[in-house]
Amino acid sequence: MFFGRSFFLEMGAFVVFLKNQSAQDMHELSLRDGESESSLELKERGVIMNKMRFDVQCVKECLVKNKIVYTVRSWEGYKELSKVEVDGVGLCTKKRVMRVIRKDDLARYLSLSGFGSIDDWWTKICSFGACDGWLFEVRAIPASSLPKRG
């Protein structure tokens, strides 16, 4: 049995108990829930993918619409470039761009931040305690560039 005897899979607001499900059943369930093919493949191989949360709606909407967003976080991250999984988007690259010292550092990134003004963006950054944080570029990986399942 590929997935073991039993485990839980969270799908939206429902938790479904799955017992003795095949890998193909899991593949179909995951894809119906909006999960990308490549993140499923990683799970099947036992690879744990780091997740990146977007709790500010306008920022997540920018990523969904434009397939790229600039976001400031209080943490530096372990690597300059890595892959993360974003709920509702799938696999993305996360690239550390620079340390943010003052709000003027963000001017050239505003159009892909999800915010309408530097002041609004800076206010939200400070509310998260990231005024001395790190700017990241998060870019969705197009499904067409992902390896095909065979």
C-alpha cells in the first residue's frame, strides 16, 4: 500500500478520512481540490514542500491574477532562491530580492504588490512587524513548464 493504512487529508473545510486509498485515487482527489500536479508528485515521493501563506487578500489576489507578487516578510529565509507551495496557486519560486530599510525601497515594486500606494503597503508591513524585513519575489510556476506524469 503506497500511502500506508490510513491518514487524514484536509480538503477545504472538510476533513475526509481515507482508508486504504490507492495512489491514483489520491491523485484524482488532490487534483479536484486544486492541487498542482508537481506538488502531488512531491508528496508521493515523501518530499515535504515548504508552504508560504498569504493572509492579506490583495496580495494573494495579485499573485493569482499576475502569477507574480512582491511581498515583505520579517524573516530572511534560508536560501536566496527556493520553491514553496501556496494554497490556491500551487508551486512557486520564492526569490529573496533585498533587505527593506525604508518604504522608499519599495517604490519600483509597488505595481506587483497588490497595494494601491506605498503608504498602504508600508502600513501593512509595519503591522506585521516587518519594517526591517526582506522583500521576496514570489512567482507561480506555469503548469506547462512542470514535468508531465507518465
